[in-house]
Amino acid sequence: MDQSDEAAQQRIVLLGIHGIMDPPRSEVPIAVSEANGAGIRTVMITGDHAVTAQAIAEQIGIRTSDAQTVHTGVELDQMSDQDLKEMVQHAAVFARVTPEHKLRIVNAMQENGEVAAMTGDGVNDAPALRAADIGVAMGITGTQVAKDSAALVLLDDNFSTIVTAVREGRRIFDNLLKFIRQALTANVAEVSTILFAFLQMGADPLLPITPLMILWVNLVSDGLPALTLGFEKAEPDLMQRPPRPRDDNLFGGGMKERILIRGMLLGLLTFYVFQEFLERGASLEHAQTAAFMTLIFAQIWHIFDARTTSTLYRKSPLGNRTLLGAGSISILLSLLAIYTGAGHFVLGTVSLPLSHLLGVFFIAALPTLLLSALKEMFGLKWLCRYLCLERH
């Protein structure tokens, strides 16, 4: 450097400094808050400086207290796998990390029994994306290696889309459980109706419902309305529930007990109606038809309780118009089955007086309305403990 350059630098006057900032998207804090409410812990893993990462994490709600710690890659190098396993339970930010660090973090979370989802866009994210339970690659900025390593590709590179996907996934799973509950409850009701006949009448009982009636119930009166449970909207508390454990199953939380109790009550009611008509001097076909319609109406009533995780008293019956349409069609077809010659010939039914039809319609509502009322009166937790009628 010559003398003229040195002299020029001595005469420099600082006029100002221009800063460049890449702020978080405005929707990210809302998405992080919603994820926290759903029991989903968001952890930042970045190559940025720890001070920068901590400031952003606090700005968007990932770090909200001093108990949520911040760590660097240098610290991770000095930790054993056991120490890391304990530390990740309360860590909020990992800064200045390498691909090896990311992989260790994911593995440590999984060893703690957590379901780990990892987002990334670069080649250095590929090992962690592959090891995570759910690897999510960026579709716009992501490299092909990251996309190939991930289970999902985020087309808009937006974190809030992940939370939206979680909400929709929970809704779908909820509706799947509702369908299973309705379908299996109906099957238990049909089987228990015959079972009660054997228990009450001996080895050669009169059948309360015929095999063709059971087939009709499965295909028409129960199957069609049950399918519409897939159109149910999300429950109000959907994103306030904790994540399901890894070892959870479809019949956990009292589901199997609820199916058995409800199904057997419907079966017992159906058999009671059949036996009551026989004792009053009705013909076998008349009693079977009354039992047939009792079972159909009972399942229609029950489906309105199955469409919610609380009780039917807390959910508007008009909320699923597809269900209303399917239920109306089911009832109409079933009425044709007992009031037309074709139905008499195929199913062995007879025409019921209007008073009998209305009677079984209201009697069929009793199990659902009474059990739902008990849940409302005594609380969900009470009944869950004693009758297993509500999920934990």
C-alpha cells in the first residue's frame, strides 16, 4: 500500500451503516403458537450464530422462557449421547450445527419416545431428513437430494402449512375413528341381538331378525350413513389435544369398551322389542319387523352421537348435511322394505301400524339419549373412569 492510499483512508468519514434483515413471515408466530397448543414442540436447528438464532426464536415464540435452552454445535461435540438425550427435552435452539449434529439431535429425540419431524432444504439436511419419523423438504428452495430423502415435500416452503396439515390429519383420523366406532357398534348390536335370543330361548330360539335383515342393515341402513362421517368438520378442541403416544392403537382410550357397551345395549333393546311383541300375541313376522326397524332406528340415532367425541347435545344435528341426506335415504328405503310387496317377499317383513312404527322409533332413541345425558350430567371424566364411554 503506497502513501497516497494511506492518506486517503485517513480522510474517510463514516456517513452511515445500512443493515439487511430477513424477518420471519408474519404467519409463523401464529403457527408456532397453534403447534404449541397441540402439544407439538418446535425446535430451531440452524447454522446461524447463536445470538441471532435466539433472537429469532424469541420473536416467533419458539423460545418463551429461560428454561428453554440454547446450544451450539461446539457444545454438542462435548456431550455424550446420554447427555444429549436429556438436554433435548428442554432445548429450544441449536445454532452453528453440522449435518452430524442434526442427525444426533433427531436420534436423541426418538430415543426419548418423541415423534420427530425434521424440515430442511439442503444436502446437509439429508441424513436428518432420512432418519426423522417425518422428513419434510422444501419444494421451492430445496435441493433434489433433500426432496429424495424426505417423506413429504412442502410445495410453498411455509411452516404454517405444516400446522395446517397436522390439523387436517387429525380431522381425518378423528373421522376414521368415528366410522369404526359406528360400524363396529352396529355389528355388535346385530350379533348380540341373536345372542340374547339364544340365552333367553335356549338352543333352538326364534330369530329376532333374519339373515337377510342383517344384510340389509349392513348395506343400507348402517353402511350408507356411516360413510358420511368422513365429511365431519374438525372438533373444536382438535388442536388442543396432546399428540397420541407411539404405542397408541385404534381401540385405546376406552374405544373397545364403548363399542361393546353401546352395541350390546342396542342388541338388548332390539331383542326386548321382539320378545315384547311376541308376548302381546303378534305373529313372528310382525315381531321380527318391529325388531328390524328398532335396530335400524337405534343405529340412526347412535350415528349422531358417534359423529362427536363429546355428546350429541353439544353438536348441531344440521352440521353434516350429507349425513342428514344419507340417513333420510336409509330410513326411506327401510320403510319401503316393510310397506311394499317386494320387501315382504324378499325380507319377510310385514306392514306395521303407524303407532307401532312411531313407538319403536322413540324406543330406539333411549340408549343413545340416556347415555349421552349421563355424560352431560356427570362429566366425561367420570364416565370414562366407570363406563369407558369417553376417550382419555
